[in-house]
Amino acid sequence: MKCTRTILKLALGAVALVPLFAADTLPKADTILDKTADAMGGKAAYDKLHSMVVTGSMEVKGIGIKGSLTSYHVAPDKMLVEVTIQGIGTIKDGSDGKIAWELSAIQGPRIKDGDEKAIALREADFTGGVNWRKHYKEVVTSAIEKVDGKDCYKIVMTPNDGPQETHYVEKESNLPVKMTMTMKGPMGEIPLEATMGDFRKEGNLLMPHKTIQKAAGQEIAITFDTVQFNVDVPKDKFDLPDEIQQLLKK
Amino acid sequence: MCIRAVLLSFALTWSCAAAGKTTLTPEQRKLNIESFEYVWTTVRDKHWDPKLGGLDWKAVHDELRSAIETADTPEQAREVMSSMLRRLHQTHFGIFPADVYGEMKGSQGKDDESSDNADGNPGIDLRIVDGRAVVTAIAPDSPAATAGIKPGWEIVRIGGKELAKSIDRIDRKLAVTTLHELMLTRAIGERLDGDAGTQVKIEFRDGAGRRLERTIERVKPRGAVAHLGNLPPLHFWVEQRKLTHDVGYLRFNMFFEPEALMSAVSALMKDCAACRGIVIDLRGNPGGIGGLAMGLAGWFTDRSGTQLGTMYMRTAHVNFAIFARPNPFRGELAVLVDGCSASTSEIFAGGLQDLKRARIFGTHTAGAALPSVIERLPNGDGFQYAIANYISQGGKPLEGIGVTPDEEVKLTRRALLDGNDPVLDRALAWIGTAKN
């Protein structure tokens, strides 16, 4: 899920929700999130992993823009996503645990700051999904709402740093099927909605293989094709690109 | 990704129906009502401001609905819909008669059997200067260059058809819009286009006033084929060079192919790091990928986080933020524009003008900063509408207004015939005298 969310941000660019219950009658959010972590594979499964490499594709709905993606994630906190889009080029988004950056064929290099940096560093935490308490200071179950016709717990998560997120966890399966947040960054405050589906087992983890992201009037579909664990990713894969190092020297 | 192509889709297959003043059949009345409802619903659902500035859109509908039901002619029906759109008090919302689009679609003036996806041209760039189609540039090594065609020559006929009447007709119809020069130039320019390998007969008037007829082969356009999503294949080219020992020059035909474009800019920066100034020539550039305005601007400022402007959509406001490159160019920057500079070109030029980072030379731009969509209505008319608003950093909307140059310099046929480029000359003069 974390990997998907990072790719969603990189890729940037109707469900009727009707509260059914008052908050005080709902299960506690931390209980739900712990069940979600278990449903996705659990801490024990993550403890056996030190890296994950995902390949897949993306498509911007309606305008036919397509691309391929590869995500490298290495414990404890290194992450790099490369997206190559026909007619646009390559966009890289990375974090070495301290610095979060982007290198885009369109906009060039930039170092992330503020909320963007906070989100990127959180996403880069290899076990952040199961160790959610490390990153969120408050989680509250606020309602049960339907997503795609299924009852979901609506959980408002307030991170230690960065903007609030709202997650929807399917009541029956405990799987996270939707997330909304407002991305804050130099491009403005942009509402983002992501829906996750096609959950399949990869090793000992259960992962969404299809994600639809809606932001700024665009809809982007992301599909995971392959997932590999404990791959020996070259250490220099996460070295800061020259352009980023030059920006750091300014 | 922020893709902002100018979607002035002249490729629609406009019919020439419904032009007369005859009484309508029940079926035609029905189509007019459907068109009315489509226009009203589209504005309600797609306009960037859901409140439409406080306008009671439902009341507008209810007020005009009976008028569309009783409209007796196509003109009356069109006027009812136009009246509805005028309540918005915004440009780029309008109803266009089908026959005007028939005139504007270049193939109407052709005398050959070229396909709708014609992929060839003789290598002639033209503008409408003082009501005449005038050659402004010849593509290097093109059939037009081989045929000896010169800038400044007037194009009198294409395919045996006189241009003067068409120019006059389109000119009068579009005189009120900033898109005037862009649409007029495209309408006439498209008559030169056809399938690669075919020929086009063109009658010119040279500098001495002599009429010269040339039959010129059409070839694939200059540049490499670029693909982006569902857009048809486009030919992209970029050139960068030094005009003098201390002035660099960058020109490209569209904001596409980011890696090729940025590679050319990077090469220019290396060659021209100590230059006094750089000229970016956006004349005739229709725009393309909106994000490239930010990406290109990043080479010319060291203030990361500044903005070219903001695009307002119904669901979000997107800042066009600039991320400064590690070693940006700090010398003078001149940007050349004309009425065929649109979309991303305007966002780039207008934003840097507002930030006082660039001085703009040429003529007023097209005022088409947004993806303005033209759709065919059930009754055959054309319906144009914008789906977002763009405000440049100085607080001015670009849509329907465009960028006003700091120094207005018009092309003249005489200057072209003499081998001069008065717009570029003025920019070079400014760079030569500007305080660095």
C-alpha cells in the first residue's frame, strides 16, 4: 500500500458516502489498523524482508498517456520510483531516509520540503505500514461508509508531520480500499483520492495490484505486474543524482 | 501530468447544413432543443466555477427554453444559445455556425484528394499581414526552399483558389476574438497541407509585384515524430545556436518532447553561460505540455518556488511553480511572440513578464491559455468552451486576453522581403543596451 501511495503522488496529477453510525459506537481505529496490518501480511512477514522491487504500468484515463514504472524499496528507509512515460520521459522520485527529491524530465530537479518531505520520508519507511504507530499521533474511526457498495470503516489519521489522511478499511476483509488526502506542495493544495483493488498474495504479503488515483481532474490507473522480495538492489541505486547534489550545494 | 494542448479541433467533420433561413422541420427543432440542453448542461457541469460567479444558471435556462422551442430558423436557434453563453461574460464560450467551420477547415479550399490526416506540406510558414497571406519562413532543405520561395512573397492562390475572399470572410467573423490571428493563419495554412508525396499549385506575388506560379511537392514536416497519448503524431523540432558571440537563441515548434527540448536548452546553457542575453522565439508556437513552461522557466531564475501563475479548475487550483535549476542563466532574457503563440507559450511568456524576468517582443498573443474544447452540437453547429481559468502571476487572466508585449513590433512584408526580422532585431537591440 505504501508503495502504491508513493507512486500515486508521483503520478499526479462516485462513491456515495453516508455516515451510518456515531463515532462512539464504532470500533477503535488502532484495533482496525492492527487488523489491517495483519491482513496485509503482518509484522512477522515484513521482518523477513529487506527489499522489494515492483514493476508495473500506469495510464492517464481518457487521454491515452501510458507509462511503465519500477519501484525499489530497501529497509530501513530507502525508496526510489522510476516512471517512464511515452512522449514525456522519465520521472524519478526518491528518498534516502533524510532527503526526499524528484528529478523530472519536465520540471527538472527539486528537493522536497515541508509536507511533501514528511510524506515521502514516511512512505520510505519499509515497515511503516505495519508500524503505523511510529508515524501517526492520532487515529480516529469516524464513521462507516460504503465504498463500491461495501461497508468500510472511515479512519481519520493524523500523522506526526504532514497533512491529515482519511483511510477507508473494508469492514469484512480489513483491507484498505480507499484513501483521501490533500497534497500540499509548491503546486498548491490538491485533493487526492485513491482506490485500491485487485488484492493478491505476493509471498507472504497481500498487496493491491490495481489503484485508481483521482487528482486535479485527472484519473490515473496504476497496475502492478511483478513483485520481487529480498532482491539485492545495488547500494548506489539510492545515491542522490548529480543535479540534486548541486541543488543541495546552493 | 499537466498536459495543456490547444484543443482547437478543426478536425471535426462539420457539415454545411442548417445555413439557410428556411422554416425548420420538427426534427430540426428537436435537434436545436437537444443542442440547447447540451450547452446548458456542459456549462453547469464543466465550468471551473460551479457557482458561475453567482449567475442563476437555472433561471437562464428557464428564461430561454421557450425561445429555443419557438426558434424558426437556425440563426434564431444559434442566437438563443449564444445569448445564454453571453450571460457568462467570458471569452471562449460561443456557438459557431457550421458553415464558418467549413470555411475554416483548410480542406475546403483544396483542389486535390488529400486525406483528412494529411501529413505533408511544402515547408512554408505564413502569417496574415495586412489582410494578405505572406510567407514568413521557409523550412530548411524543404521543397519550398528548393523552389526558391522567399519570405515576404504573398500567397495569392492555393490550388487555383483565391485566398483574398476567404481571408476577408474569416477575418470579419473572428475579428472580436484574440484567437483571430491564430485561427486565420491556421485556416489558410492548412490549405497548403496534404498527403506527403502530393503536389500543391501555389500562386505567389514576389517583391517586384510579379505573379509567379509554382507547383511544389508536399513532404513530411520538419522534425522528429513525437507521440503523446491520444494526440495524433506530431513533428517536433528544436534549434539552439548563438546569434552573436554573446547572444543565444532558442526556438522550437511546440512544447513537446521534454527530454529533447531540455537537452537542447542544456546545450545552449553550456555554450552561452557567459552570454549577455538569450532570445527564446515562441512565434507560431501553439503550446503543448503545460508543465514545460515551468521546466523551461527553471533555467532562467534562481528563485525556486516562484510561480508563473495559477490554473483554476473545478476540483483544484494548480500553481505553475518554478523549480530553479542548479546553475540558471542570469543574463537578459527576450521572448518573441505573435498572435500564433498560444497556450503554454503564453503561460511561459506572461509569467516571466509578470515576474519581470523577461522582456516580451512582437505582437499580442492568442489568449488561448487553456484547453479550449470545440464540440459539434446535435444540430451541426460548433460549441466552444473553456474548462479552466488561468491567472498569470501578475493577477491577469490569460484566457481570451493573451500577453501584451512590452515592445510591440509588427512584421511587415517589406521587412521580410529585405531579409529582416524586425522583432528579433528589436530584441537584440534591447539585449545590447540593457543593464545586466
